[in-house]
Amino acid sequence: MTFNPRKEHEEIRRNLDGISFEDEKVLVTGGAGFLGSWMCEVLLNLGASVTCVDNFASGRRENIAALLEDERFRFIEHDISIPLTVDTPLDYVFHLASRASPFEFERYPIQILKANTMGVLVALGIAKKYRARVLYTSTSEVYGNPGIVPTPESYYGNVNPVGPRGCYDEAKRCGEAYVVAYRRQHGLDTRIARIFNTYGPRIRTDGIYGRVIPRFIDQALSGKPLTIFGDGSQTRSFCYVTDQIEGLLRLAARDAAEGEVINIGNTNEITVLALANMVIAACHSSSDLSFSALPEDDPLRRRPDLTKAREILGWEPRVPLDTGLSRTIGWITETRT
Ligand SMILES: NC(=O)c1ccc[n+]([C@@H]2O[C@H](COP(=O)([O-])OP(=O)(O)OC[C@H]3O[C@@H](n4cnc5c(N)ncnc54)[C@H](O)[C@@H]3O)[C@@H](O)[C@H]2O)c1
């Protein structure tokens, strides 16, 4: 299956049931990344003007190259953890900037902490200036290794602040606290998305950036063994990117979501071992599996409780894993060098 971005953008527009961003002015931090570049494109397609801020820490210039030709798109190359003045009024500030791959946690823990603490403060300061609505992309990692699965937003989490994932998990928890503080003290309209594992075209496959699905696909297409941590019995629930973007836009747009914290992800839980076998079959690959030690603090299960997303946003994911995988494999195959 080939990747047809136009068709997928139209799918998102249709699924949004008339939610419009016509003439809205939106700042997207992290807009050159996987989710951020989808977000910028879809917002432009929905009629918004978009200012994208990114320092290419994990994002790519080619993700936004085509957008630079659109006069409603403006790019500012900048590290969001350093103060920034935006000189045009804004209706929304979407803060997505943060490295998000576990291998990056090891190499760049300070930058990750800064993007989700000082970077959140910079984004909130810009939003406060223009009384813009804020969407913060937090993560299922705030739950750590969860004691309740499916995990509802009311679960406080089981996080190790001094473990290898602490830089990400605790920074996101701190980022949430900043967002809520600006809401309480300055009356900002804020929304927090707790994103569960999301995949799709434009997710990086290379080096430290490769998260489990793109890494497996890359290994399967290269005929290399798929590397599984532990025995592969740990579970994850994978959300396809178009579902994720639709959920985030509903969270940003719906009046009823003001001040809410909402899980956005897919409830279909699968073991990492079953995922590896599914990827091998979908890639028509003869790759083997290779097993190595489970990383410290790797969560055993991940599955969102989507009750709030259903009730407040009228949203639930639609794209099954086999369809999403085949679209992602199509894109990776087309873009591999
Ligand atoms: N994709 C997922 O499964 C997932 C899950 C949970 C949460 N999230 C969150 O969603 C957001 C986007 O994630 P993604 O998957 O698109 O990751 P990504 O790495 O593809 O994108 C992150 C973007 O932020 C930019 N960035 C990082 N630090 C920056 C800084 N200091 N200043 C400016 N730009 C900076 C990067 O260059 C990149 O373009 C992140 O906040 C991440 O924590 C993603």
C-alpha cells in the first residue's frame, strides 16, 4: 500500500464532523517532528495559519519542506527552552516539542527535561500574552509502570524519578503541573493530551530515533533479526497517526474540553512478541527474532482507558493495527535509501 497524504488529510477532515480551524492562528512547537508535521499540514488543510517552532533536535527539514511554500506557514528555527518573542497574535499554542524515543532518553536527558519544563514555560508565556488556548502533548509515560490497566486519567502514576526514563516521565509530569498552574493563576484555557504510543508515516526509523514499530519494520525490510527486549510479553497499544491527530484537534477545539486531561490512544493491546511476528508477516520478511535484556523501568503494560475521550470529545480510534502497519510499511518502503 502506498502512502497518500492527501487522502489521509481528507479522512481526518471528514472524521472531524465540521470542526474547523478556518482563519485561526496556531503556534506549533515541535512542528518539524513526526506528530508536529502532521499537525501543521492538517491545520493548514483546515484553513488555519501556522507558525512552527523547531530546532531539529529529532525533527527533519524534509518534514516541512513542502509547507514552506504556503504563505500561511511560517517557520522559526529555535530551541523552545530559550525565551522567544512571537510578534503576531495567536489563537492557539500547541506545545509538542520534545524528543520522545527511549534511546534519546539515554543520550539527551537534559534537553528532554528542558523542553518539557522551561520549554513549556516559554510556550505558556507566549499563550498568556495573546490569551491563546493551550494544548500540551503529555504522555502515557506519566503513569510509569501502571498499577491500573486500562489506565484512567485519575491514576496518579508509578514513576521512578531517578531511573533512565525519569527525564521524560518526570519532565512531562512537571510540564502538566506548569500548564495547570497557568490555568489556575492566569485563567488560561488549557488542555492536556496524554498520548499513548502512536505510529505512522514520517516516524523515524533510524538510529536512536527508532521507536518499536519503525525499528521492527526497518529490521524486517532489511532481513535483520527483530530485536525484542525481555521475552516480548510486555504489551503496548498502538494508535495510528490520523486517529491521534483527530483526537488532539478535538481536544483543542471542543469547548467542553476546557481544563481537561484526556488519554488519546488505542485500546487494542498487543504483546511486543506478537507485534514482531505481525510486522514480519506484513513485510513478507524471513527475519528472525533476537532477544536481549529488558531495559530498566520498561513498563509491562500500556493500555488507555478512553472513557473521557469518548464522552467529552466524541472520539475513538478507527484505524486497525493491520491497516496502519501496512500504510506505515508503504511509506517506509518508498522513502528508504
Ligand atoms: N509519538 C508518540 O508515540 C508519542 C507518545 C507520547 C507523547 N508524545 C509526545 O508528542 C510530542 C511529539 O512527539 P513525536 O512523536 O512527534 O516526536 P518527534 O521526535 O518526531 O518530534 C518532536 C519534535 O520536537 C522538536 N524539538 C525537540 N526539542 C525541541 C526544543 N527544545 N525546541 C524546539 N523543538 C524541539 C524536534 O526537533 C522534533 O521536531 C512530544 O512532546 C512527545 O513527547 C508522542
